[in-house]
Amino acid sequence: MLTPEQYRPRVVDRAISESLGAFGGVCVEGPKWCGKTWAALNAAESVYYVGDPAGGFQNRRMAEIDPSVTLVGDAPHLIDEWQEVPGIWDAVRFEVDRGGSKGRYLLSGSSTPPQKGVMHTGTGRISTIRMFPMTLSESGDSSAVVSFSSLFERPVSMTPTGEVSLSALVDLIIRGGWPGNIDVAPARSALAPRSYIEQVAESDASRLDGRVRDPHKMMLLLRSLARNESTLASNATLRRDIREFDDDDISDNTISEYLTVLHRVFAIYEQPAFNPRMRSSVRVGKKPKRHLADPSLAAAALSLTRDRLMGDLETLGFLFESLCERDLAVYAAASGGRLFHYRDGLGREIDAVVELADGRWGAFEIKLGANQIDAAADSLLSLKRDMENDAHAVPPEILVVICGLSSFAYTRPDGVMVVPITALGV
């Protein structure tokens, strides 16, 4: 193991280990700065750094001439930032195809290279693991006294979880889940997310494939995505938003292209719509919710300080929802599940849905204040009753309110569980 001394254990550590036991190669991908390299090093016995600047970027130049030079090393062998030389993927796939033991190669990357003329599929050969910035439990900001996986097994017992202030939650949003930013003083914690946003707009978007893109228009789009964080905003809505708030314009084609770029550098991700296997006449929405990779990026794109965010409770509510859904996505994946959202033609919504591999699913409402818990629970119970009365629907297994300003985790008499996000862990 090449584990760095300061390494904080990550939820994906187990998934990486299990995948190495089942596949010839494992690819760990996600936004830059989220800790991919260190997580991969934690499982690796040797490493080839494609982006090493030594010798005038000799490693990259050698890999471009002959990708197979990157494959030499003790297994599991890590190839870091492999996407800088896309031919490495095919070299790994070819070696895996030739047979041999499992867990030979690890790849880590912060973007998806162009597909044209590159890469045979790695299906069945190379497992891909998506990594996110740190959850609150990984960064030490959640006590993790409530296990996410246990929610589907038994009701939450009454558990004191400690007081959490609004300002503390705001600080967590602005700081984000970036490992290098965890120990930075709150007064300076906004600098790293701000730098991230600027780099995406000014360089990453063009470095991806060598095509120059307008940094100004990319920043306009990032700001609009931030203003519409945790919503179902369409591309047309983003364009109208840019016109209204930035007094500028951007074409529909440019929005579509730039969104594709942001996906490929993992600066944004989507929370798909969920259909609880309904065959009734109720129309179920299919639009995903869009998120920036971390709520801190939304705060940075909008230049939100602690005071400004605390003075705008509506925006704070959306960014808090984003923080919770970031963590739920990680915890769900660790339990073999996936994160969705739900909205139907009758206007009924569920902030977050987690579906497990066995088909069971849970409905999660996310509320910042403890005074919102009753309304959230009533909404969940009402939707569950409707689905129980629909012969074509599968109702949720569990109902959970994830909250910010609550000092207890507990199960209500009506069966709805209440869990502070600062008490939730894997």
C-alpha cells in the first residue's frame, strides 16, 4: 500500500477493494481535488504518474509513444490521470483480456476523454467507481451515530446528536468536501472552491479536448447552474436565467455543448428521476435534478459569504439540500443503491429517493429547520398512502426526514424517521 500519511479513510475504500477482487482493472473517477489519487494509492502497490512534470513531462511523452510503458509495476498498479493519454485505457483493457489475476490495474482520472477514435469498451474487464467530495462523516463533521444502511433494517432509536448552529452548517457548505480544504480556517475556506470554479471556466473546459471555449460564457452558465442548484431547471430555463440575471445571452447549442463539457470534467452530476414501477395513469416526471459537484462550488459561483448566505434562507435551503444529496449519493452507493428524486404530474415530490439492489426504496425529505419536520413528515406519509392505494405502485419501505437544525435522531410515532445530517454515516 502507498497510503499517504495524512490519508483520511473514504467510503469508497471498500468498493475499490471489492472491485479489485472481481475485475482485472478498476477506474476511480470524479472531480479533481476530491481525493481520487489518494484513495487509489491506499489500495496500490506501485504507481505511474502520467502528469508528473519531471523531465519536461517525460512520463506523458513516453506514454504517448507507447502506452504499455505505463503498465509496469507491482499489482495493484495505479496509473494516475490516465485520461491525459487515452490510449492507456486500451492498453489496460488489452492486458486484462490476455488473462491473469484480478486486481492488476487501478486508473484514476478527473475527466472523460473524447470517445471518437478512442477506447474499446471495458465492460466486464474494468470496473468504474464514481467518487465524490468528502461526506460530512468522512471529514469528521458528522458523528455518524446513525448508519445509513441500518435505516432499511430497523427504526432509529432516540439518540441525542448535539446542537448544530446555522452558522456552522453555512461554514460546511462554503468549505465543501475537498480534502485539502478540510482544515482550512473558515475565513479562508471559500478560496479553494472559488479557484476551482475559475479553473473550470478558464482552462479545464478547453484543456479537455483542445477546443477553445469562451470563459465568460462558461462562467455565466456555472452561475446559472448555481442559482438553479437542486432544481429541475431545463436548458431553456438556464438561458432565460442568464438573460435575466447577467444581462447577457448564450445560445441553446452552446449551453448543451458546455453542459456536456462540465459532465466530462465531473463539475456537475445528475440525480435521475425515479419511477416506483407505476403503471397507473399518474404521469411521472423524467427530468433529472442537476447538481454542481459540491455545494461549495455553487456558493463560490455566486460569491456567497457566510453573512450573505445566512441572509438568504431560500438559497441556503437549496444548497443544504445539495449537501445532503451529495452525502446520500455516497452512502447509497456503499449500500449497493442509487440516488434518485421523484416528481409526478399531480405535483407530488420527494427530494431524494434511494433504491437498493433488491428493489426496496426509501423516500427522503430534506429540511434545514426543525420547525419544518412535521410538514415534511406529513408529505411523505400522504404520498405513501397514495401509493399503497395504487395497485400498480410499489410504496416506499422507509420514510426519512434529513434535517439540519435538530439535536436528536428519532423515530416518530407515525413511523417517519428523523436524522440530522451531522449524525448520519455509512
